[in-house]
Amino acid sequence: MKFPVHYTFSNLKKAVHDPALFLVEGRRLALSANAAYSRLRGFNGTCKVIEEDWDNLIILDGCRYDLFEEVNFLDGRLESRTSVGSESWEFLCENFQGRQLHDVIYVTANPHAPKLDDNTFYQTVNLLKHQWDEDLRTVTPEAMTKEALKIHEKHPNKRLIIHYMQPHFPFIGEKGQKIAHAGVTLGNKTSNEQTPHVWSGLRDRKLDIDEDFVYAAYKENLELTLPHVRKLISSLDGKSVVTSDHGNLTGDRTRPIPVKGYGHPRGFYAPELVTVPWLVIEGSNRRHITTDPPSKNEQMDSEVVENRLEDLGYR
């Protein structure tokens, strides 16, 4: 039998001196069992986004349907969809990997995007290198909107996918910046052991703040992002859809073992993780879309990608 790498004699001694660590490990095991149960039950995400009707697909990373429904002030017809994944890379693989979408430009701040095949889209514009905010340790909504509008001006006959990193942490608002998370505390790198990312920190009881405060910071991230999304939509022609790649567990009771879940583990098909918003804005003039041979993409340095994955809590 193969045991997890953290099952060491040293950690066993720590747990003997701090029995609460046994409870932490019990919660982890229960959540893993619940995730496995969700896979055994079977899952068939119903929304292949590339097959839907839109000129502009705006993705809000890690945005729950109920949070969007509460906060949204954008005009449009709000529906829900079932995402094909509970985590970003799963979403990208199921929707885009192995396809040739040469009528689409993908503008993104998600660090999983470089793992897609180079010729998937007509062009992939990754902002992780040139638009990275070193203080906030993410790409801001303002930067994303600005770059997306530049791309549309240059390529007016392409469908656009614009992938904002918010409301996914790091949290960029006044509340959120009070939280040390994702291996980062107020812009200064620390080790993940000292400062766990926010959702695993809540799960393992390693944060000095409660889940209500973290949820408020998560909500604040969306509130700060939507004005920039509104500016983007108002500046683009064609039909726009605002959605999410996946949701997020924020202390929801999972099943069948009733333990609280946090974050967005891959392959865990809880409703809070796969039910996503689908806001349709019909727009005025539909765009004339053309398909062309793919443009050469700027290659992302592997070290940059790894650093961004760490900063955004994926490592």
C-alpha cells in the first residue's frame, strides 16, 4: 500500500503532541472520499462553451452561481449552466484541448492556459508576464479589460474569450488584502508552510480569520471586477456571455460524509463547484467572424508559469 508523502514519522510525532492534526487529516480524507464518490456517481457537464452562441465569452474564474446572482448588476438574461470541470485545467481540457479554434482569440490571466496546444486558438494572449501586478500577485481586472479591447481593435473579426482571474484569490480589495494567502502576504513571498493558500488554510484551521470574512473578501473581488466587465461589454460589438470556469466551495457541507469543503478540487462534482452563471447580453450588431491560420504565440517561460501557479494557489 502506498501512503501519502506527508505520512512520515516526523509528522506522526507532531500529531501526537497536537491531536488536532488528526482531525485535520480526517477532514482531508473525508473530502477525498466525497470527491471519489462524486466521480463514481458519474458526471456529464452539460455546457461545452465553444459550442454555444456568442461573439464574446467572458470568464470569471472560480465564480459561484449564487454569488454572481447576488452581486450582478449587468443587464442581461441570467441562466445557469453545468460546467464540464470543477477546476480550471479540467475546464480548459474538456472545452478546448485537441480542437482547432482558429476563429477565436483567447485573452487570459489563467496560469493553466500555457498547457494547451499552441495551435488551439487563432491566438492566445497571456497576460501573466507583461501585465502581472507584483503587489497584488495577480492580473487586475482593469489590465484585463484594457488588453482585451486592444486585441478586439486589432482583430475585429474574431470571437473573443476573455478570462479574468477574479473572483479567484488572491483577493485584491480592502478586506482581501488583510488576508495572508496563496504563499503571499501583503505582496511579500513567504513559504506555503507559513502562509497556506486561503481555502486550504480554512480547511486545515491554519488561518486566524473565519470563513465569513474570507467569503466577504471573495465577494469583494467580484464586486471590484464587474465594473470592468461592464466597460468591456459596452465597448464590444456582438453577443456577449458572462460565465465561469467553475465554482468554489466556501464552507459548504459536502456529501455523503458531511464535512465542510473549501476551494475547487479537480474532479469533485459538488453542485457549488459545477453550477456556474450564464448571463446573456444580446448586443446590437453581430460580428462577421473569420477563420485564419493561427498566429504565432509568445512562449511563456516555464519558471514564470510555475511562479504564477504558486502565487495563485495552484502549488
